[in-house]
Amino acid sequence: MVNDLHTSGEDSLLLAPASYLDRLHFAELFANPHPVEVEIGAGDGSFIVNYAAAHPERNFFAIERLLGRLRKIDRKGRRNKLTNLRGFRIEASYALEFMLPVHGAEALHIYFPDPWPKRKHRRNRLINEAFPALAKKCLVSKGVVYLRTDDLDYFQQMVAVFGAASDFARIETPAELKSFVTDFERNFHARGVPTNHAAYQRRD
């Protein structure tokens, strides 16, 4: 079933699908066949807007739960006249499991997800034992998951989860990608808090 896709305003970059029960089709969102990269939990767009502006040869899809943050992404994207950026308000886990196209994304960017630091809340973390299978379903062959966090405990969990996933191999995060920092990350660096990076590529 093909979605009846439209944006939430005449010039808006924000997606308003007719149904939340059918998977999206990237070909209907962008006016070109370029590869698509997805940021899950895009915040105020400080990464994805700048990265999209630097890479017009790719398309970018920002997923964010909070409407205020998405509206910032929309304003920044339109101010920069970006035609390769779209935003979508939805819970990350639901989007991964039910709405992103199967084998449609070249990359998933997940930067500074909520660490849920209390032990009793860790089951709420996005990167858990079930995540690699969801990521594989969303990624094209040889697609990559890029991860960043300031929380060392969560980073160790990320590494353990993907280390146990035979469908993924760890690779180096490109230096060029690392140079595009989020505002959140910039504030951490100003306080001397380092970023932990990891990247995992589908083996097939």
C-alpha cells in the first residue's frame, strides 16, 4: 500500500503521513533517487541540518519526538534552502519497527540518546539487545549505524550489544563525520566531557 504523503504546510519540510500503520516510501519524500540517511532523535537539528547542507548528493530524514525541536529543524532547513531534508515527529522505536522502509537507509545516526542512567530504567534504552535486528531491517546492504554518547556506561552497553550481533562489524567513524558536532556535544566538550564514538556496518 502506498502512503498518501504530504507535508504539514505549504513550504514545510515536516512530514504528515495519512497513516501511521504503513511503511514510508523514501522515493515519495524526495525529488531525486539519492541515498537516504536517517537521524534518530535529531534534537534541534544542529547535526543533520549542517550535514545535509554539506552533502547535497544525499537525502536526510530526521526523526524526533518533540514538536518544538522539529519546528527548529524545519526553520533551519528552509532558511538554508535544503531540498534534501525532511523531518518526522514520531517515537524512535515505533519508527524503526513499523514505519521506516525495509532496507531503505544507507545510514542510521543515533547521537546522545537518553541514557536512562538508573539501573531500573535501563530497559528503556534505545540501543538494547533487540536493536541490531531492527537496524538491519532498516539498512541497505553494507549500511552503517553511527553512534555517539557522553555516557560511558551506555557506550559500553552499545559496544556489547553490537559486539554480540553477528550481522554487524565494527568500523571506524570517518573523521569528516566526527567534525559535524551537535550543539549538545559542543556544550559537553566545553566542559571537558568527551564523546564516545562507534560505528557498525552490515556484513551483507
